[in-house]
Amino acid sequence: MIDQTNARIGEAAAELRRRKARREAFERLVRLTDVVLWGLEEMNREGLVALPPPREEDIRRRLAVMPGQIQRLYCPDGTVQGALDSLFEIQGALFKARNPDLDYDDPEFDQD
């Protein structure tokens, strides 16, 4: 009886660690996209149209920690706006992967 209880406690603790690790990974990826988006928004605010090659390389380097299928969503057209659009698509994919049953495009969706 005690062995079974200890086994269930161990399984529950392992599941809790897995959930925490997944949540932390998700939050880390969203923060990363937020940092990149912030820089792109600043460039956009300053009126830059073309994405400078060094900035493009920096973004790709940062996104290298993303899962492959998410990384492949980054396909800018050389413009700041194209990079912004790609990053928003990446964030949308991250949120959809976290909660696939939620329809983020539904007008009834409210984040508050």
C-alpha cells in the first residue's frame, strides 16, 4: 500500500515537472519573440523599410532555439514589415501549439 502511494506520488511529481518544463519553454519562446518584435517595432517606428542584413542574421540566430516547424515560419521578404508579419505568425503558432482547441481567430476570443 505504501509502495503504491509512493509510486503515485512519484508519478504525480514527474508529471508536475514535465508540465512546468513545458510552460517555462513556452514562456521562454514567447519572450524571445517579444524581444525580436520590440526591435522590429522600433525600426518600423523610425521609418526603416528595409531590414538590414546584420539585423536579419541576428533574428535568425535568435530563432535558432525554436522548434524546426516554428523556425520555418520565419520567411521575411527583406522588409521590416515582412519580418514583423513572420514573427506574428510565429507567435500565433506558439499559442496555437500550446492550446490547439482555442480558436484565436474567433471574434468572440477575448484575452482579458
